[in-house]
Amino acid sequence: MTTRSTFGDQPTKKSFPSYGFGTGSRAQANKLFISQQHTLKATGGTHSPGPAVYLLPASVGGKQPDGRKPDPPVWGFGTSRRFRPKSAPTKPDGHAGNNPGPGAYNTPPASVGPQVLARLSSAPMMGFGTAERKNVRKVWISQEHMKLDMHGMDSPGPAATYQIQSTVGKQVHSTAESPPTWVFGSAARASDTPGLASPGPAGYTLPQSVGPQPDSRRPRSATPGFGAATREKRNQLYLGPGHEKGMHGKASPGPAASYTLVPSVGKQVHSKTATAPGRPFSKASRWASYEREMTKNSVPGPGTY
């Protein structure tokens, strides 16, 4: 039993539509009219030549055929010789052959001073004045200028002998104020003045501040001392129940007594101390597993025969 294919014509079922590639040409497709706008867009440029037909001129160099575009400048390599031969005609400046060096040119005069070229303006020239001081004094500007400018003209120079007055003591110049002056007193001591006949610091005897104070205005400080009581008298002193714990260990022997310390490893004899667990070494043979195997298999092996 065979199953009919689902592709192609079906005798009992509806056949599926068959699609194929169209065989129409572009000329036939152009005859299809959809709308006026579609015709303008679909056929636009179909009759124009291809890109190979156009010859666009270069935008660099050369003359531009389009009048809206300016012609770019054209540069070329010079064809003149680097060194001018002596047989060449003389130049208008009178030199023949190669170009002259820097020394052949006549440079204009310096830029400082009068300029010979009309297009260059001469810089102003500054000079030192030759007038004397006496001529300067004849120039009058204002009353205030005369007071300031001519002030001190008749005064002696720095090398003159000046007598500078002292600033300590009475000032002879009325514009300077005399500073205050202190002197030592010259009056004799009066015998009837209270305190003058009293002794100096060495004549006083100051009592000590430690111990009994003779002055009643000062309290006597406490005098601590070392105790002289014995231990027997101290044991009779009772302060309270908590104070009895301070007598603990009074009757115990000293550190030099023969103490016997029980080791902390092993069984503890004191009931308050727990015995630590003991870890003994195993007594089993090293080859116990091998010996057990030999005991079970007492039959000799093949090499024995």
C-alpha cells in the first residue's frame, strides 16, 4: 500500500495552488497601470543612460565646465635651472651668472636715527640735557613747586659735621618733647621710720611646718609612724565575719616545707580532681592481618610442590 503525495493534483482532495516564476518581460510589466503616481515613480529614469555614459570632469585642476564652480588654482613644477650659467644675459641689476649672496645687497641704514626712506618715519632721538642747576632755578611752575623743589638747596652735604642732639634727657629743640627722667633718691634713712631698724631676712627663725606647730592659728599636721604591735595582738582584732578569712593559712607551713605533689597524669587520689583518660600503646603485632591470613590458609601454594 502506497500513500499518495500531497504535492501536485489531488484526485479526491483539494489541490494546492502551484506557484511559478513569471515569464513576463519588463516591457509587459510597464503596460500594467495602477495609478498615475505609480507610473511616474516606476518608469522614472528607465530611459536614462547608465553610469558609464557620464564623463564627470575632475574637481582638482583644470578648467571647470560648470559655470557655477570656480576654477581651482593650478600649480606646476618650475622648469628653470637651479644654477644660472654665465652665458645667460645680464640681469637688470647688473649681475651676471648665479644669484648674488647676501653681501651683494645694500641694506638701508640703521633703524635708529634719521631714515633715508620716505616710507619709514624717523624715530625720536633723546639726548642728555646740558642746562645747569642755576638755569633750572629760573624756571617757575607754581608756589608749591618752589617750596618743594628748592627746599634744602643751601643745606650742607652728608660729609658736613653735624651735631646730633641726644634723645635722652632734656631736649633743646622746642619741637621735640623731653622724655621723663628717673633718678636715684639721695635722702638719708631716718632712724624714727618704722621698719628701718628691723633685722634683715637672716634674723628671723621660721618654725618648721612638719611636727608640732607653736602658732595656734595653724593646725598641727598628722604624724604617721610605724606600728609596734605583734602578730599575736593583731589576731585578737575582730572587724567582722569577712575579716576572719584574712587569717586563712596562718598555721600552714612555709614554702620550705617538704611538700609531696601528686602528679596530674594518671590516677588522681584526691576526690576533687578528675582522673585524666589514659592512652596506652597497642600491643598488637605489626603483621597481625598477615598472620590471620596465614592461619586461615594453611594449604601450601603451588610453588611448594
